[in-house]
Amino acid sequence: MLKIRDIDESQAPLLDHIIELRARLIRSFLALGAAFCVCLYFVEPIMTFLVHPLKAAGQDRLIYTKLYEAFFVELKVALFAAFFISFPIIANQLWAFVAPGLYAREKRAFLPFLIATPILFTSGAALAYYVVMPTAFHWLLGFGGLHGGVHTEALPGIDNYLSVVMQFILVFGICFLLPVLLLLLARAGIVTRRQLSGARRYVIVLIVAVAALLTPPDVMSQLLLAVPMLLLFEGTLAFMWFGERRAAREASRTAASTDLTAPPA
């Protein structure tokens, strides 16, 4: 018969996990807050960095129509930059909370994903900043001029522009994590390479739809997101194929060594 003391003892580990989770979350929020204060102090250089793609496209003027708009934009930019600065600490706290529940083999299996995630995210963000945004802004600003005898000129608002820039960086960074997602699903046994290869046409349609949904409504931006995602998808399938071949070779060598060391009947 279950006793009250047994119930209390079974609840103790759960309570310990909740206390540890709270401590990890507090440390993460403290890191985010400290990074936010630093970024707010250096908000001008950060905004100069984010405005550079627009200046490279030939536009050097931003406006705001509300008295408090510029102030809140600085807060938004500082929080955006603070998240990137504090993310390694947040990820470390998350890993420190999850890692004790994993076996050594599982930790080694997760290590490549932990390394690949920041590299792929940074690659996507860099593509958005150095290639996609200058190209898209230059193309969009080209619509200014005389239209029906009326001179039109782009006067983007500071809040609208910086929101678009942050959206570009986040969207491209997250979408570049597609290989990590697919490999994790394959490692968990949810999907296989054959299933993904067979569903290629549906994946292409899904990628194009995601690119159209997450980027501004211009064909250039959509193509500059969809094409790299398609290449990453095909590269992931190739990586899975090489992994399957290596696993098959190791399995055949293990079987051969087992046959050689087996005693004769």
C-alpha cells in the first residue's frame, strides 16, 4: 500500500527540478537584462549597423511621425541586440538543465547539433544583412521617381524600417536551421531519408510558401530565402545518405569481425 511518506519522497525530485529550473531562468533573465543595459548604452552604433543596408541602397533618411516613436525604437533595438548577446548564456543554462538527464552517448549525439545551430543561424543572418537586404532595398527604392506626372520619394519610418530589418535577420537565421531540424527528426526516428526524398515536391512547395509568408511581398526577397533553403534541404539529404553508407560499412565490418572471432561449431 502506498504511504504518504513514499508520495513525499517521489515529489522531492520533481520539486528539486522545479527549483533548479527557476534558478536557470533567473540567471537567463539576469543575463538578458545586463545585456540590454549595455546595448541601450551603445544603441547608436547598433542602429548605425542596422541602417547600413538602407544607406548602401542609396537612402540616408528615416523619419518618425510620433514624438515617442524614436525612443521606443531604441528600446526595441537594444532588446533585439541583447537577445543575441545573451543567447550563449541562455543556451548554456538550458543545456545545463537538460544534460544531467542524458546518457554520455546522447550527449555526444547532441554535440554536433549544438555546434551547428549558431553557425547556421549566423550564416542565415549574414546572408540577410549583406546580400538580401541591400538587394531588396535597392530594388524597392527604384520605384521612386515620376509617376503620372507626380514625383514620388520613399520616406521610410524608423520603426517600420528597423522592424523589417530585424524580421529579415530572424527569419533567415531561423530558416537556416532547417538541417538541424531534419537531422533531429531523423535521429529520433520520426522521418527517414527515403521519406524526405519521396516528399521532395511537397517540401519545395512548403519552402516556397514559407518564403512568401515570412518575407516582404517582393519576388527578390522570396527567392533569396527559398533558394538557400532548397539547397540546405538537398544538402541534408546528401549528408544523411553519406551517414547511412558509413553506418552500413561499420555494421558490415562488425559482422565480419564477429564471424572471425566466433569459435568453430
